[in-house]
Amino acid sequence: MTNANMVFDRFKSLAEVPDQSLSRNSTRHRRPEATEQTYTDQRHQMVQRQVVARGVTDDAVLQALETVPRHRFVAANLTHLAYRDAPLPTSHGQTISQPYVVAFMTAAAGLSPQSRVLEVGTGSGYQTAVLAELAAEVYSVELLPDLAQQAQATLAQLDYGNVHVKQGNGYEGWADYAPYDAIVVTAAPTRIPAALVDQLALGGRLVVPVGYSSQTLLVVTKRATGLATEYTIPVRFVPMVGEGEK
Ligand code: SAH
């Protein structure tokens, strides 16, 4: 038996110990308590196997992913899945993006410690936190009031003082703090929202998944001569809703 199998078997046998505190009829099982060190180790593996292995090598981005406690952004009953190579459901039918996609989008935004960033689609706040590790200020707009409030609370608990979340419609951007050096959109419109291009600084980058049920991640750079658009990886985000609504 390989070492990996032994570890797996040990985990399995622990996971299958029934939780004595639950009622006799319950089919729920007790999972071993994860420690912060377990999460730190899982995070390191996530970065190496999911992100570096797929070609994202920007040191600052990798460091941000090593730092942000992704398990704090998922529901309590899903923390054991937080570092998987997959998106996960959040409340209200939304998702927290796959770690690799977060890393790719963050690298594509081309941030510096002076950058001011707008994010559209706060969701759980995980991508927001990753951006906040790298940029000076992050402004994030979320359509659903409950999610905006929840993300704001999580980010405050984790002491992200450079993050500003508001409930609003991302099709309008957030004009008060424009222009932005980067705009990262984590819900999919079917075409590029005009207000976001307006609120982008000259030389700034807009990272946005455009399309219907599956999309292409576009990286749009605003130049004096016009927009330069790069088509990058295929992605699958929830739709950006509320176009034309205030
Ligand atoms: N970045 C998130 C993933 C967000 S999922 C994370 O890391 O967890 C997409 C989010 O976009 C959802 O929360 C959804 O409610 C939000 N959204 C959809 N349309 C929007 C709009 N027009 N303006 C702002 N947010 C929107």
C-alpha cells in the first residue's frame, strides 16, 4: 500500500465513526476536526497542484492564495471541501469560484501595491480578499443584499481594512471611486458593460467572463487608441443579472 492510500484509509475510518451526539436514526457521521495547520497545508497543496501546475507563476498572486483562508468563505458544512479543485455553492444559488480561476483572473488584472480595484459580484468575498492582499484598495459591488452583508462581515472579521463592499448593480460600476486600475467581474454578462469601460483608468485592465452558459474570459486593456482585447481561458460563471435595472 502506498503512503497516500494509508492516509486515505485512516481518514476514511475516522470519517466513518458515527457521531454519538446525534440521534440514533441520524445518518450523519463525525468528521475529524481540522486545525488551522491542516488548512494551511491544504492551501499549500492547492497552490502547487491546481495553480502552479496549470501555469500561474506570479509570486505575489501565489502568496495571496497561500494567505487567504478560503475555508472561512464557505458554509460551515463545506469547510472540508474548501481547498478542492472546484467551485463550491454559496447561499442564494451562487458560487465561490474555483481556486485556479481566481488565481488566473487575479494575475490577469496585473495589480501593484498601489492599484485601486473594482470587483463586480462580491459573492462570498473570497476573490475580494485575494485582490485585497495585492492592491491598495478594493471596491466590490454585489447585487444581493444578504450576500453583500455576509461578505462584508467575513472580510471585517479577517481585518481587511482596504475592502469596501456595497449592495448595488454592477452594470453601473461604482462611479464614486473611479477610475480603477483594474476591474474584475465575477459574474458573466453577455457583452461588456459600458460603465465598466468608462470607469477604467487609461492603461487599466478589465477582466470579464463574457458569454451565455459558458464563457470566454476576456482581458481588455484601455489604451489612448482604444480597447485591446485578449481572449484567454474558457470559464463558467453564474450570469450577471439586472442589465438595464437601477
Ligand atoms: N467572486 C465570488 C464569486 C461570485 S458568484 C467569490 O469569490 O465568491 C457571482 C456573484 O455575482 C453572485 O454573488 C451574484 O449575486 C453576483 N451578481 C450577479 N449579477 C450582478 C450584478 N448585476 N451586479 C453585482 N453583482 C452581481
